Amino acid sequence: MAYRQDYILRMIEMMGDFIMALMGKIKKKDFEQADVMINNAYQDMLKEDAAFFDKIPLEELTKSLMEEHNYTHGHLEILSDLLYAQGELNFAQNKKDRSLVYYQKSRYLLDFVLKETKTFSFEKQNRLSEIEGRIDSLEN
């Protein structure tokens, strides 16, 4: 079990580098490569494709993944980051409705993890604020 936990912690740490690299692709408007990166990350880190997570409604996300698929808080944190990345890609492509869905799921998961683990992280709080800002701008 400790091996699995160490592996998930390493994946969480790698997500920061991944997000930075992805933002570089988005900034260069290399949307096709950014999409490939995201899809590969879903497979590599969560062993599912993006469509699997798209099909799960927001209000069932945590219950479904934790109870039916044995996801941990670490998995949910990784998924939150990937959904955020998808939101950013869709936002950059001017697909505002799609980006809103990804941001909402990302916020939901990150908020859940923060409450459940009862840990405080400036980095995670900043990400949560950033996501909420995006959601607010898209909803208004």
C-alpha cells in the first residue's frame, strides 16, 4: 500500500510540471499537441480516457470514483488538475461552455479533497481561487 501511496504522491508532484508544459503549448496556440498531452496524461495517470470522466455527472463524481472505482484522494487531486488543464485548453480555444464544465468539475474535486483531507496548502487554495475566478467570469 505504501508503494501505491508513494506513486500517487509522485504523480501529484509531476502534475505541476505537466500543467506548466501544457500552458506553454496553449500559449503558443499548439492546441492539437496540448490535447494529445492531456489525453495521454489521463491514460498514464488514471488509466482511463477523458471521455470516461466526461460521462460522470458532477454530483456523482466523488461517490462514483471512490466507491465504484477505488480512487483515492490523490487520484481525485490528479483528476482535478487534469480537468483544470482541459478547462484551460477549451478556454483558450474559445469553447467557453465546455471549459465551464471542466472548471466546475475541477473545483468540485479540489474542494472535496481539501475538506476531506483537512490539510491546508497555499498552492491548492490558490488553484481553487483561480478556478473559482474562471467560473465566475464564465457564468456572468
